[in-house]
Amino acid sequence: RKEVEQDPGPFNVPEGATVAFNCTYSNSASQSFFWYRQDCRKEPKLLMSVYSSGNEDGRFTAQLNRASQYISLLIRDSKLSDSATYLCVVNPTGGSYIPTFGRGTSLIVHP
Amino acid sequence: DAGVIQSPRHEVTEMGQEVTLRCKPISGHDYLFWYRQTMMRGLELLIYFNNNVPIDDSGMPEDRFSAKMPNASFSTLKIQPSEPRDSAVYFCASSLSGLSYNEQFFGPGTRLTVL
């Protein structure tokens, strides 16, 4: 099993739709989790951190489920500008600074 | 702040040639990472430095790859000799020490094509 797995998509949704991605991780000792966004031919940029209690930022909500070892990203009221690849990032152990990136999930929002 | 700076942005070279990629991290950041991204393998961590010292280079594919960080504001990734399978986008990223929750800031990347 890969350390961090994501459905590559693409998820093709209309404007205004709600869409959710999951990311599973294999190391139960993982301590920190993030979602990054990568636009086509650009560098990844931090979208949001994922806390145990969940995290909401406007239309974006991130959740952590430690029991089932996955994190999720929910996007409400999708905009055309949300079209991008969303990368899940997991730090395998609390003291080690070796982040593991998922392959990413591609989102296409159409008019 | 200028962000992480990488050069060159694009590099086209022939198999067997030496390639040197350069990175200037954000001032004050003490962690520096080199990644490689391809469609097949996604984003892979090659090596990272803390306070200019290489901490983990287990992701470096083979001896043809080497990385240095002579000071806090400059790092290089060298491929010698280059091969077509090295074609990829190479990203440099930096971050502050402390909690592992710290954000990584990526440079714009170097798109390498080896013919």
C-alpha cells in the first residue's frame, strides 16, 4: 500500500456544485496533514492545514479521520477558478520532517 | 518578499551533459527541499537540508545526482551525466523550523528536458 493515496480524477463538476476528495494514508503515527493546490504548470501552494478538530476556510472544509486514516477536502459552491490539482500531504511521524505528497486529485469546474 | 527563486526556469540539454539547477530560499528559512515531479511518479522528495546540512538524501535516485548548500541563501542540484529519464520539473522549497505544521514555500520550478 502506498503511503499516501488519492483518486487522480479528474472530477468534472459544474459551477456551484459541492465536491469532496479523500486522501488515505498508511502510517498511523502520522502527525500533520495538509492540502496543497497546484495550478497547471505552476508550483504547489498551501491551501490549508488539517487539524484534528477539522478546519474551515470560506468554501473549503478539511477533515481528519484518524480511525480510518484519511483526510478529506470539501469545496462548496465551486468556482471556475477552483480548477486545479489538489495534493494531500502527510508528515509520517511527528519528529521527522519528511513530508509525503499524494499524486493529487484533478478538479475541473465547468460553466 | 521575493519568494523562493529557481534558475533556470527551462533547461534543454542532450544526454550525457551536466545539468546544474539553482535555488535561493526565502531569507530566514532554515529548511530547504528539492523535489522532482513527473506525470508517472508525482512529486518526489529528493533531498532536504537543515541549516545547510543535508539531513536525508534517500530520495536521490542514484549517484548521478548530487546536491549542495554552501550557505543559507543558495543551493544547487547537479545531474552528471544527464539521461532522458531525468526529464521532469524540479522544485525547490523552503520552510521555517519548529513544528512540522510549518508551510513549505515552493519555487516556480525548473522544467528539464534531456534529449
